[in-house]
Amino acid sequence: MHLKDNRNVKKIERKKFKNKEKKLQRIHYSLLIMAMISFVVNYMFLRNSTIGHDIRYVIYIFCVPVIIGVLFFGIYRREFLIKTYLSFNKTFEKLYVIGFFLLQGVLISYLSFGQIAWITWSYLNKKESEKNKIEIINCNITGFYLKKNPDISFKFNNRTEVLSVTTEMNRENYNRNRKDYKVEITVQKGIWNYYVVKKWELKKKNL
């Protein structure tokens, strides 16, 4: 009788856990959709065009927020993760589960913690750039990308940068030789080694 009672208790606990997970998954799914929509809107309409590079951006605006996010969600979902992990017996299945949830954690962390860090940095970078003088820089064109999502590439501080172009300009670029052109960019220096692009223009070199 005692064994039967234990089985019934475990069965009830499993049912409660499953019901709880179903409710949480619906909430999590809604939050994920909202985060994805927010990311697309911010990227398409609110993103500041910048050129430049600094390893501190990679460390503090990408790596650190993502790592914090993975740890946060790992602790928050530890019960579910442990139960799922223990439900598999084979080593390759356990490794697959670890890899799958780690990849999922990185993605969700980037869309949440990473996005907050990115938006905050973009705002502060723009505010800082507004305090600095306007500069005009000229860079040689290194290439015209003419296919989907066309752009022009150029060298700035020994790194390749790209600027998106309109469909009309892209049609014109088909008949242009990159060696005959340069890009004139109006910028203001922001945080670290990043510059906010105010405007830019493709100009023919004086040969």
C-alpha cells in the first residue's frame, strides 16, 4: 500500500510539473516573440550607422551580457534542465541536450540581455558623439556588392567597413570601377573608437 501511495504521489507531482511547464512555455514563447519583434524594429529603424572597431565592444556589449544571460536563465530554469538531462540515459543524448540548451540559451540571452546592452550602448554612443566635432573622412572603395542587400566596402583604420546602398545607387554601381571612386563620410566620434555616420556620399576621384 505504501509503495502504491508513493507511485501516486510521484504521478501527481509529474502531472503538476507538466502543467506548470505548459503555462511557463506559453509565457516564454510570448516573451520570445516580443523580444524578436523588438530586435527587428530596433535594427531596422532605430540603429545608428557607425564605423570603427574596438575589442571592448565585443567584450562588454556582446560577450559579458550573453554570458550573464546564460547563467541567469540556467539558474532560473535549473529544475527543468536537470529533469530533462536526467531523462536521457545515453551519453550522446546527454551531450546533445547540453549543446541544444546551451545554444538556445545564447540566442535568448542575446535577444534579451544582449539587446538591452546594445540599445543602451547605442544611445550613449550617440549622446557622446553629439559632444564632439563633425569630421569628414575620405576612404577608397574596396568593392561593390551588387546582389541581395547591396553595399559598398572600404577601408577605415585598417579594417573593412560597409555601407548599405539604395537600389538606384546599386544599379549605377554596375557600371562603375571601384578604383575610380572614394566615399566621403561625415562623422562624429562617439564612445571608444566608434564614429556615428551623419551622412555619406560616393565621389569620383580626381584622376
